[in-house]
Amino acid sequence: MCLLVFAWHSHPEFPLVFAGNRDELHARPSQSAGFWEDSPKVLAGRDLQAGGTWLGITTQGRFAVVTNYRDGLHPVSGRRSRGQLTSDFLQSDVSPQAYAQRVETQRDDYAGFSLLVGDRSALWYVTNRGNGAQPVTPGIHGLSNHLLDTPWPKVTRTAERLKLLLDAGHLGNHTLLKLLKDRSPAPATDLPDTGIGPELEHKISAPFVVNDRYGTRCSTLILMGTHGARFTERCFAPDGRALETRYFLIEDN
């Protein structure tokens, strides 16, 4: 995941409104979102190279997503896969707070990351490049490959548009997926300096990245209600063409 925006406890029906794009090498093998055979309560995609996931929810209303932290062109690898941070939480019964605080003690085991873990009542953020674990406050937030709410152009632009949709009551698959389709790069004067050079910064500064080697692999929407959840995933080819869209509805028993 390289761009996500979400509204936390800001909507009367949905405690969590989430929209995000996963950017990754197109050659890295992965499985589309679905319920896991070895853990049927988990709904998530799967990284077939390292075994974890970038994003998922559960039938009990748990939620987790991880993004990489951009450490220049040659980041140091971690001893453990960052995708394990999300899958371990989704398969556990540990509270979001306790899990985030546990991850903070293991921060040196991973390459740079930002992690969100939560349920319908609590949402926690933890990173190994900032101030550790902290609760997320109600409101609209954005995250890319830096710290939570770092005002990168694509984060700020997409979060502002999510607020407009919320204010207008236009929360549907069409409007939220359109929010994530923006392929306009940021002006050169607004680009962050993350050590990868201005040319590459410009190429990946759009909310939706099109590139034959590395780009947006899928867009995901989550509307987490008080008694269930709606989950949508749309996958893309390297040229940006939509390949398939998967819809899931979870209803509490």
C-alpha cells in the first residue's frame, strides 16, 4: 500500500471509511482478496512471496494495513516481513493497543513501516520511523510511504476529496474508486525529498501510479459498519487497465 485515506469515527453509519491503493512490483506474486483457507475469519489478499498481507479485515470487525517507509533508493532489509505485522494481528485476539505496543518493542526486526491496527472501537498507529505507538484520533487521515498525515501532495489531495464525499453523503463504490483513479502527478515544486531523486519522485507522486515495472496493483475500499462490513477490491494490469473487481459483504450473526 502506497496511498490510503480514511475517516475514523466521522460517519454516523460507518466507524471506518477506508480507500487505498497498493503499489508494488508487478512481478511480485500475490493472491487477490478472499477468505483464507487456513484462517477462514480473515478476508485479505496475500503476498505469495513472503506469506503476509498488506491489508485485511476479519468477520469480527478487525482491521489492519501496513505501508513501507521510503528510506531512499537502497533501504535496509528487515529480519522479518512487514506483511506479517498485519496477518498476525488479523489472526489474533489481542487488542489493537496491546498489539501496537508489542510491535513497538520489536521495531528493529523490520524495515521501515507504518502500521494501522484496529476494530470498530479503537484504532492504533505504530511506526519504527517516528514516535512509536499512538491512538488515532477521530477525523480524516492519510498515509503514504512516510508517517501518518505527512502532507505529501497525493495524501493531502485525496484526503480533501474524501472529506468532500463525506460531507456530500456520496459514499459508494463508484465515487470512492474514482477518488483513487487520479493519475495526475504533483507539481515539481511540491514533491517531497525522500532520497530517490526528483525524476522518480515525480513518477510516483500521483495517487494512481502507472508503470510497467512498479505501480498500482489494486484499489481497496472498506466500509466498516457497526454490524458488518463492505469490502471491495479492484485489480489492475501494469498499463492501468482494470482486470477484475471483487465484492464482499460481511454481516454479523
